[in-house]
Amino acid sequence: DVETNGKKYTLQGHNSEVQSVCWDSSGQYLASVSQDLVKVWSISSGDCTHEVSSNGNKFHSCVFHPGYTDLLVIGGYQSLELWNMVKNQSMTVQAHEGLIAALAQSPITGMVASASHDNSVKLWK
């Protein structure tokens, strides 16, 4: 809490350094990304509600898709992992020639942008 200078939770459970975090559009969930694992946390309880392990790809960044509330987009090395948290299903999309360093979403356009070490930014619907 910024006003009282007090923390609400320390979210622990990764075995390696956390690379990135992202909020869902409702503000009820926060995803944390390490190279081998993504965890989704309930802000009301501080509990981990979902998690997915990488299948060899090193995760680096994340963003909740603006049009599909159950879809988390995870950036790794050259590919995006599209993870449906409710169904616990994922799909890999080859996206770049280098590390996907950052992701951003627009609730107005319904698009996701990926920025990579291959010197490009790509837009996805």
C-alpha cells in the first residue's frame, strides 16, 4: 500500500529469478514469469491459482490478452506461448528471430504487441 508504505503480500514459489509480471484487466490476478514457470496469483488471497511450466522455451515476459480474459500470452525465445488458464491448454506460435523482451496489450484495439531483440515489434490480434 503506497499510502501506508506497507506491503500486502510477498508472492513466493519460483525456483529461479522472476523476469516479468503482468496484471489482468480486472486487477484480480497477477502473473509472474520466470524462465521455467509462470504462476497466476489471486490478489484477494495471495494464493497461486494457476501455473504452467515451460517446455524447453525460456519464458521472459507476459501480458493478459485484452479480448480473452482467460488467455495469457507468454513471451520466450523466438516464440509466444498462448495459454488458456481455465482449460490448461497452450499453443506455441513462432513469432520472432530473437528473445521476446516485452509484451503490451491494448483493450481498445484488442491487440497484443511483442518487442524482440531481433529489432522488431509485431502486432497480433
